[in-house]
Amino acid sequence: MAADNSVAVITLDRPQQRNAFGGGMREELADAYRRCDADDAIRVIVLTGAGPAFCAGADLGAGEQTFTEPDREFSAAGLAVPAWTLGKPVIAAVNGHAIGIGLTLALQCDIRFFAADARYGVVQARRGMVGDAYSHWVLPRLVGLANAAEILLTGATFDGHRAVQLGLGSRVLPAEQVLPAALELAHDIAVNTAPMSVAASKRLLWDSYDLDRAGVGARETEIHLHLMAHDDAREGVRAYVERREPRWAGRPVDPTS
């Protein structure tokens, strides 16, 4: 993990295995997320892979026993700390192939940029398993039931253009541009957006899946009232009028939590 100017970069780094999810990566990624979330100086997190892959999926080193011998603590959640639980935006710079849990981990992030020519898919149905890491909750909400069914029930792979066309991400770029573009956006968020505003908006975006219209309206009102009482609501306008970068005083936490 590296941090620079309020942006932390977490790199999945098992290049000899194309960053396959194993070798303690589950615990290390959860720990990195926790440390980033606890550090108020970090405003945005970027998750990427040591090229040329993002994450090739589950480590198949155990052969046919890969999916047949769960440990006592087994959970299909993927991580004990999903990216959506953090108070800071998490941008997935999907700079290469993301297969199985490699893609479902990216789907837990808030923003996703995809490499154009890499391959993506939730392929578990072709391995005798099913999608994990809450993919059956996230995918229908991102891409609709029909597209989610095509992704999950076929286990087929597709390129970055198709990923963005489906709604899995917001940008498709040449592989070498994915991380720089994610970092550019991360630095823009870190400098120009109020920490509390972003934390509250992120929390409501994810919670809105489980709220009705009235519930969202009530939460927006509650958030507004909290933010109105903080100096950042004045500082944002001052900085805009004075044409300078804002000097935020708030912490990157949802003020209503």
C-alpha cells in the first residue's frame, strides 16, 4: 500500500500468479482497507493490480480441491471489510484481467475504470460454484436482472467495452491509462470535495438499495441539516468565490452515523 497527497493506492501484488486471490491476500486487503479508513489524512483509495492482470480470480493451486475444502471460518462474502463499508471513495483501477472474485471485488468499489482489451467475467458457474462477494446483490442493481443473469448464469467473459456498456464501470481505457486516470480522479476528489459530504453521499448511495423514496428523502434531509451546521458548508462557497482550493475542516466520516 502506498499513500500520496491524500490518496492511498492498494496493489494486488502476486504477479507470478496474475494476482490470483490467495496467499493471504484476503486478510491483507481487509487490513489495508481498515488502515486506510482509520487514517483521516487519506481521502480516496485506489485499488489496482500489479500488471498485466488486475486479479485472475481464485488461486487454483490446490487443483480440484480448490473449492471443496472450506475452512471453519468460510464466508462467500470475499472480504470481512467490503469496500462499500469504508468512509472514503474506493476507485477500482481494473488495469487487466479480472475474473471471478477478481471482478466481484472490483464490483464492491464505488467507481470502476476498465482496461479495454482485458477479459472480465464472473465465471464461477463454469467451475461448479456460484458468484461470490455479494455479486447476486450488486449485479442486479448495477446492470439490471437480465444482464446480471447473463453474467452469472453463463459465466462467460467479455472485454472492457462490453463491461462499460453493461454498466459495470464508468470508463474504458487502454490498459496503461487506467491507473493514471483513476489517480487523476482520486486527487480531484481529495482536493475539491468536502470529506463529510463525500462520506455521507457514499453511505446513502449504497444504503439506497434498501430504502424507499421516502427513506432516501429523509436521509438527505438529515444529512443536509448536519452539514449546514459545519464550517465546510461556508468554506466550499468561500473557496469557489475566491477561486482557490478549499481548506476543509471536516473528517471523512458520515456526520449522521
